[in-house]
Amino acid sequence: MQRDKFFKEIENVRHPNETLVKTHCSYCGMQCGMNLRVNTLTNKIIGVEPRYDWPVTVGKMCPKGVTAYQQTNHDDRILKPLIRDDASLKGTKEGFREASWEEAYDLIAKKFTEMQKQYGNDTLSVFSGVSMTNEKCYLTGKFARVALGTRYIDYNGRFCMSSAAGGFLRSFGVDRGSTLPWTDIHETDCLFIAGSNTAECHPTSMFRVWNVQERGGYIIVADPRETPIARRADVHLDLKPGTDLALANGILNLLIQNGYADEEFVNQHTNGFEETKELVKEFTPEYTSELTGVAPEKIIKAAEIYGKAPNAVVMFARGIEQQHKGVDNVSGYTNMALVTGKIGRPKSGVATFTGQGNGQGGREHGQKSDLLPGYRKITNPEHVKEVCQVWGITPDEMPEPGVSAYEMFELMEEKTIRGLYLLCSNPAVSAPNLNFVRKALKGLDFMVCADFYLSESAEFADVVLPTVTWSEDEGTVTNLEGRIIKINKAQEPLGESKPDWQIQAELAERLGKGKYFSHLKTAKDVADEFRLASKGGYADYYGATWDKIDKQDGVFWPCKDENDQGTPHMFLDKKFYHPDGKAKICALPYRPPAEEPDEKFPLRLTTGRVVYHYLSGNQTRRIPFLRDMCPEPFVEVHPETAAKYKMEHEERVRLFTRRGEAIYKVKITEAIRKDTVFVPYHFGHEQSINLLTIAALDPISRMPEFKACAAQLEKVENAEMKKVQ
Amino acid sequence: MTKKRLYLELENCIGCRSCLAACTQCGGHEERNRNYVYDVNPLVNRQTMPLMCLHCVNPACARSCPAQAIQIHETGAVLSALVEKCIGCQNCTIACPYGIPKFDTEQNLMYKCDLCIDRTKDGIPPMCASVCPSNTLQWLTDEEIENKKQQFNLDNGKWVTSLPYLEGETNVKVNLPGILQGVTKLF
Ligand code: SF4
Ligand code: SF4
Ligand code: SF4
Ligand code: SF4
């Protein structure tokens, strides 16, 4: 399926006493194919071999993927449950002792039961993540609602994909991250890429991206920084952080004014055109330039290229989504495709670069505060009934919707929530406004953390449960195309670690809810129940059996039954998922970032990734090669700005905002705007940039504005002098 | 088996250093990497490029070796120093026009790119070209390389992309940055 010109039949190297286990990378949404090399004498993972037969990535991997196997047998693995008896040590690594699973389960069951008796079911919360299989994500939603009976469950996708989800739902009525398979990308004529540092965050897309230019096509990049992809772009729209919506409106205006609107498509398949046309009129190149800081000529050129291109794909990522108008930005850029009709056919469409490995699947099946499996709504009685039938509970037993990830910390602070079960996430690094979040975690009565390394967040826990890495369990993941793929087990769990689904089933038993979970003995059992629970929802996985995934090189959802091969291209019939079958062109008034620079804080701070690290860095900072390549964060500063502040390359300086401060090494580079500084977010403790970021949330997606806030720089000696005075 | 070669398209490099990470994974590499990736002008922009052994047809490294520790494989790959022969004089590191051979002071032994001979002797691409996400490093037939050279051949006074060779004939083929200057746009 979808084998293209990059695909070559290549044999793998096989060493003596080794077998290769086909699987995918543990990290980003690209989910590159890889073979894990397993020593057949020790049954341990010892290395990696490219997976040339995976059609999306044909053997390619970034350095994270190449070294991912080193996670499994790493010295830092937690091998037994840990209990900390002295709560005064919370917030440190100290005081943990090894315990048996029995003791850990007993303690958790006792605490959870006592707390719920005293404060009600909703005193407990579950904070989850999407760097794990669909089966685990699905069961976590059921665990929270059925085993714990709490409304408070949410997940780290609120810091990642929730704006894309919100925007797609509004524009298309469905949230599938890409409307087309990645094997189409290199065949298009124009890529319009906004807020994606593709070369560092989704590197294995790059051979397709560059091929567009090799064929004579165009790449347009909107980014405040001259990232490796922006450096080679035909047009680099170097906008101020947080001004995307103005740029999107400005380009849409030019597309309409210059006759690039596809009237037939707009009339037959969309709503909202006239209203939007009126709204964007104001966004002339000059006005757009004033708001965004991008030269008018560049805006005109970008609009002309996108307008003229026979086929084009609009792509974006966290740069536009991690804003307090992230949903509007997504719908704003999506408007370009809807107005010009460049969607619903091969080689044209809209895609977001999913951040986490299972950022797509993990958001569809009930870890979000208001969602149930199959992308059902917990507020829709019909949907609740359908899921209750699978779960064996009655609709009145189904908890109400909860609140979003960041808002859970607010509820912890005010003691509405007193207990936390944390898994697959490290919010003590990845959440915004960390001084507040860390205080909330420290103030909890009781916290459990399930992880395979002792993360910065685990430092706040009373009990730490050892989970397995991705290579010690099996299940499905949905990659950034919306393709359901299979992760395979290459090694038995290290030490006493267990997969999350097993831990949750066993814990449910202790909590007296065994009858809802005891039939789930293997990952496959969970998979079968999960497919059934998604059946009939619009993210329908029922037909995506493990067999079919294997035979077809993955299955694109929706896939409704045995005979359905899945849906690589969305909307080929020009039918969108709103009740009237039409897409929505959205009229979106511009709003500036929540916090604009001023005299005290004249710089714009933006954050992001480097190629060597993944998310909070809990995994990648432990891998020697990756750590050596990027051992600590830095602040990128333009040479003119550095000169103004009298700062040298590599000097340590203090960066601060209204919420926090940190010391960073200066990295001088012309590849950033003069009014903007950048810091990567993968680092813990006192060097977390999220100590400084703002928790201004998008009204729809509840996504915090990681990408823009007001900051100031200062030389360390000046800061120290002030302290002395 | 059609002969394939390592081909470099320097314009494409995104500086991810996956080639370095992957080099450690080839059998017989003792988990040490054997190539280099340079930041061309780090204070200015993000341009990077790999610096690889070009597997010279008449390699200066091997010629300079007084102990004949550097063997040339029948595929043309210029191999890493033989442990039993290398005397640690480091002549090769000086002789190579690109400074490719690395030196292990503890073992008193030179080590360099062997073109992943464990793989390439059977026509399997080397690790670096297998993983390179940007197609800076590719494993191609002579015909494919010829097509690339023609497509990207450019000498417009400003950019020269395809030189016959840099310093003498090499088994690895290179296109210098600038290839896009010669591409005809679709529209
Ligand atoms: S981190 Fe992403 S791009 Fe890198 S190897 Fe893993 S899946 Fe591929
Ligand atoms: S793997 Fe490729 S893109 Fe990455 S640094 Fe090496 S040559 Fe450059
Ligand atoms: S590039 Fe240097 S190390 Fe490689 S074969 Fe030529 S002389 Fe030897
Ligand atoms: S060809 Fe093999 S040995 Fe040479 S640099 Fe590439 S990966 Fe390393």
C-alpha cells in the first residue's frame, strides 16, 4: 500500500544470535518504522536496524529514533514500586524505598478509598499522556471513570494537540490530523508550513519536503525563527510570535481579492464564505505587515504562490497551536485550503504535525475531560449510552465532564482535587507557569506516579509504580497521518515493571471494580474491547484489526468493519462531517497575544524543541548521545539585541517574566527576530523555561500560550548586584 | 547486484546528526561514530553539512601509512586501520585532505569510516545513508547519480554544484550546496 518512489526493496543485515522485531519509534508522531535488534541468547534489546519496508519513512530515523532502544535496559529504569513515607521530602528525589506491588497496591487502594469517602469521588484525578498505545489510552479513560468514578481526567495533549483538534472539528466537523497520507507530500506543488520547525521536530518528513523543491515546487514557511527549513524556503514569513491569525487573514484576503477563490467549491461544499470575506478585507498587506512584522512583499508573494499552485498542502504545528487563539489559528490557516478548494483530493489538503507518538489516537478515545471512546461526547446521552453498554455500567454511573489539564492544577490548589494518579506525562516540566503547578503538586494529599524513569513529576509522588517502555508491550498507535500502526513487543518487562493497562486492571480489582476489568488479561484483550468501544463513533477503529494493520502497512481511520480498508484520503467525496456535509470557512477576528511586550518586558519569549530531545526530556536527557549533543538549554538572541544588552555568545544571563526566571547560556544567532528570544523546553528543575511561560488558555482547546509572552534579559552580574542592594 | 555508491547532496543537510548516531550501530564500529557534521556559520544561520570520508580511488591516508594498515576493499571502500598493523603514527590523519581519520589515543589506533563494509559488501546501504532524514546522504546506482548530476549541474558564475572531483577521484560522489539555483520552477 502507498509504496512510492522512495521505497526500495532492501534486505536487512542479520547478525548471528540476533533477531529483528519490527516496530516503530517511541517518540514523535512520525512513528518511523524501525527494527529492534534482540539478542537471542539474553533476550535483551541491543540495538536498532533500519526498517526499509515501512512506506512512510523507508528506513529513515532522526537521532532520537536511532538511540531510542537505549531506553529499555537503561540503568535509570525503576525496577520495583517505590514508596515514600516522609511526605516532607516531596518535591525531591529523596526518601523513596523499594516496596512490593502488594504493598504499593494496598497503600493506594487504602488512600484512594479513604479520600473518596471523606471528600467524594471527584477528589481524585487522573493526569495522563499520549506517548502510549491506543489500548492504554483507552483503558486510562475507563479506569478514571469506572474504577475511580471521578470526573477529573485529562491529559498532556492539552499542551500539544488540543488546538489542532478544536480547529479541525470547527472547520471540518472531524479531527483527523492529516487529510492525506504522507506519501502525497512530496508530490504536491506548494507546501505552506506555519509554526513547524519540521527539520528538528519531524525530521523524517524532510526528504519529502525537500523533494517538492527539487521538482520545482515551492516551500513557504511562517516562523519567527529561521529554522533549517525556513533557511531554504522560497518565502520565509518571519512573523512576530503570536500573530499568526493576522497573517492567515492577510493571506486569505489576498487569495480572495486576486481571484484564487474556487467559487464552485465554496458554494457547494462550504458555509461562512461571505462573512469571512468581509472580515478579512481589513487585512491588507500593509495592515497585516503592521501586526505581524512581515514585509508586505513577502505576504503578497506567499499568497500568489499558494493561489497559483495546482496542488498545495497547508501544514502547521505547535507554533500556531500553542497560543491562546490556537484554535482560531488552525481554522484561519485551514480557511486557505477551503476557499481555494485545495482539499479533498490527492496531493492537496491540510495537515498538522502531531507532536507525540500517539497524539492522534490518544486524543480520540476518552482521556480528554469531555470525550469517550470513538471521539464520543460525554455530554451526549446517546454517546454515553453506547459506551456504557461496552463498559457494563449504567448511564447515571458515568461521571460528568471534568476540566482541562491546566485547570486541574487550579483545582488542586483550591483542594477540590486532593489526589492524583499521574501516568505517561511529566507536567512538572511541561506545564506552563511551573511555580504554580509545582506548588499544586506538592500540596496534594496523595499522589501516585506511574513511569519507567523517576521524572521531575515523580519527585512529587508518594508512590511510584514502575511501568514498561514501549518496547516491552504491544498495541496500536495512530501516527500523524491518521494511520493506525502496530507496536510490537521485543523484550520481557525489565525488573518488576508492568504495562499501564495491567496496573490499572489490578488496581481496579483492589478498588472493588474487578468485574469491569478482570477479563483484560493481555494487551490484545484490551484492543478488542477498545475497538468495540470505538465502533459507531466517528473515530471508528472497529475494522482495524491487528491482522489488517500488519497486512496493509497500517489502517487509516475511519475503518468501520472487516471489509473496510480504511480511509487514506479524507473528503474525496467532498463530504465534510458537519451535519449538512459542508465545511466551515471561519470568520476570525484578530486578537494579539495575551501578554504583549511593554517597557519592563520588551522582548517576546517563544519556546520549542531541539532535534535531540523529546517533550520534557525525561527520556532523551538520559541517552548519552542525545545528552552530549544538547546537554542544557540556551537562549537564542539576535546579535543586535545581544549587543544592546552587552551580552556575549555563551555568557550566562538571567531571563525573566512576570511569573518566573531562569539562567541560560546565550546563543547568538541571526536566525531569530530582533524582538524575540527562544528557549527549548526539554529541561527540568531550575532550568525549565516553563517557569516563565504564561497560562493564558485558549477558550476552546484550553491550550496554554507557550509560544508567546513578554520577557526581559539581564546580565547575571547586574541581577546579583540588585540582590545585594 | 548493481554497484551502488554513497552520494552526498550537501544542500539538504538539516544538522540532525542522525548520521553520527547511526554510525555507532554498524557491526564492528564499537559504537563509535566515524563522520563529522559541521555548523557552517553558527552565529549566522543554521546551515550544516556532513563531512564524510570520500573513499578516494588513490587514498592519501593509505599511501601515507608506513605499516600498510589501511586496506582497500574490492568494493573500493577504504577500510579502517587493521588493529594488528596500525602503529599509531597518525600519518593518515595528516595526509587525508579532509581530516577524516579519527584517533583513539587509549588504543593507539586510527579508526575511520569503512563505508559500513559489513553492509555495503552485500549491497545494503551504510547506516548513515539509511537513516539520513533529509536525503543528504543517499545510496545510489551510477545511473541515478548521473541523473542527479545532470539535473543539478550548474555553473552560473555564482554557484558551482558539480565538480568532477574535489581532490582526485573518489568513490563517493558529491553535489555541493546551490543545486536549487538551477531548478526550473513548476509555475
Ligand atoms: S523521534 Fe520522530 S522523527 Fe525521530 S525517529 Fe522517532 S518517530 Fe522518527
Ligand atoms: S543525518 Fe543527514 S541531515 Fe542529519 S546531519 Fe547527517 S547528513 Fe545532515
Ligand atoms: S577521504 Fe581521507 S580518509 Fe577517506 S579515503 Fe580519502 S584520504 Fe582516506
Ligand atoms: S558509511 Fe558507515 S562507517 Fe562511514 S560514516 Fe557512514 S555510517 Fe559511518
